[in-house]
Amino acid sequence: MRGFPVIVLMGSILLSTANLFAGAWTLKRGQVWAKTSLLYQKTSERYYSANTPCPIGTNCSRGDRVDFPFDGESRITAIYLDLGYGLLDRLQLNLQVPFFDISFTDLANPSRPSSTDVGDVRFFAQYRFLTTPVVAALKVGAKAPTGFFNKDAEAVPVGDGQWDLELGASFGKSLWPTAASVNLDLGYRVRFAPDVEISDRDPGDEFHFRGEAGYTLWHNLSLRAAVSGLYGDRFEQEGLVIGDSEREVLFFEPGISWTTPQGLLFEASVPFTLSGKNYPAGAVLNLGISYTFSAHK
């Protein structure tokens, strides 16, 4: 149980960040995109794995939605600052700086302190190599272990103490003259082992995806629906595989957005978990505001 909050709670953070760079279209040369997002989740449920006890009096199977052991409850509040810059018409650079306020309490440790700090910073490069018949882009990025990490999980960490290398591709298409578009993001996250002085837990690599369809309903009001998921390999500890430690989740996410005449884009969505393993269950609130402008006069 000591390491369980690390595996479960950080999974929701990783998937949320994967979604922030969704889209195959790139900025034009000299354009700047800035976005601030809020993520919030509070839940007492998770998807079962054999790493934690099954609630007393019940029989649990892989993927069942059950309560956290010992009346546990997790709460995640995250604020993301995202910046994108069009270095060339086809080449875009991205930076993400997150700030987290995370807590996990249960009867075994009701006074476990919350963690409030800057998390792991991510940076990406996105190259659009195709514009017809679909828009397609390649992405490469990394996550640096800048966030607080506590391997004993006395306080839930805001980072996971190691580097990630991310490779991905995005495909998008406008369905003009219909005011609709579709997009597919695919990514593979290579997760390197942390320094042995930081942690002896080696996380498994992860595959994530997101498919989205959007429709402009009226003027600048748009609706969208997305399905996204994450599937990870098992963790290792001191060279031994930790059984049933894979991290998995599948989301359905309805959303709405509004663009003002001044060019501000307001977004709201509520991802719902459909299935999972070693992952919190329940809805997540996502709010965002973004603005794109030219850095050149």
C-alpha cells in the first residue's frame, strides 16, 4: 500500500498531459499559442488489481471498479501552462509546465500531507509532413524529472523521479463543407529507470491514444467527443517484475468550446472512465482557455 498512490495517482496526471498536445495541425511560422488548463478529480474508487486488497466481503476481478482500501480518497487539482511556437510553418515547439495539489488519505494514514508543487516539465517538437489527403504530423518529446518525488509515498509525489521519451503521430482531417473535423493521436512513452538513489521502481513503457470528432454547432460554438486510453507494461523492482502492476484506463470525453471575436478559446470537458486497472475511477473536470497570436508585426 505504501507505493500504491504513486502508481495510481500519477497515471491520471500522465494521461491528462498526453491529451494537451492533441492535434495534427501546426502553428504558422512566428505564431505563439498559450493555454492555461485546470484539471480536477476527487474520488474514492479505483480499478482493481491484485496489488491492493479487495474490499471485505466481496470478490474482485481484474478491472472491477472498487473502493480504495481503508476508506481511501484521492484528490488531484492540476494547473497546466502550455506554450507553443511556430518555428516554421511545418515545425512547432511546445513546452508544458504543470502545478499540482495532490492528496491521498485513508484510515492507515489519515494525516498524510498533501503535495503542492511544480510537477515534471514536458517539451515537444511537432513536424507536419503531410497536408493532403489528411493532415499528418510526427511528434517527439521528453519529460524531465523536475517535480518532487518521494519513493516511500508518505506524501504523494507530483513527479515520478525519472525521464520519459515520447514518440507519436497525429492524423487530422477537416470534413468541409460540413463544419466538422476528426483527429487521431497515437503515442508511445519510453520510461527510463530512475537513479537507484531516487527509487528502485522501474516503470513500464506506455502506449496512449486519443480519437476525437468535433462539430461547429453555431457560429463559434463547437461540440466534441473523444475516446482516449493508456496501456502500460508492468513495473519492475530491483530487477523483478511486479505482478499485476500494469496501468490501464479508457476514457469517454464529451466537451464544448467557444471562440470569442477577440480570438480567445474557452474549453470545458468531462472525461469519464469506462474501464481501467491500477487507475482512479470516476469523472474528471477539465477547463481551459487559450489564445493564438503572431509574434511578428
